[in-house]
Amino acid sequence: MKRADLADEHVIDLARRWKDGPMFTEPGVYAALVAEGVPEKVAMAKIMHLVKRGLLDYGVSLNFCWPA
């Protein structure tokens, strides 16, 4: 699997659902992608790519991000 195999909309939707959840609970976007079977490196690369494109923002960790 490669980064391009993950739809931008899917990752952004995961981020939106995490942000709208109760008190920003686990799992974060990264953990949710890994739980879906996405390899760890691919999940992190996709999140970093969306941050660089200005579609996601994050605070201290890329594990927890939200739509920009």
C-alpha cells in the first residue's frame, strides 16, 4: 500500500469525527488508520502530506489532527 491509495476525504473525515467526538478521545486519526490495516509508515506519511497541503492541522503530535 502507498500513500496515494488512501483517499484524502477519508482521512479528513476521520479527523473531523475525532475532533467532534467527546473530549478528543482515543483513537486519534493515526491510530484509527492503523486499526483499519493501513501500515504505520503509510498512515503517518498521509497525515504529513495533508498537513503540508493545508488540509489538516495538529498541535503537539500528528497522531491527533483536525481539519484545517
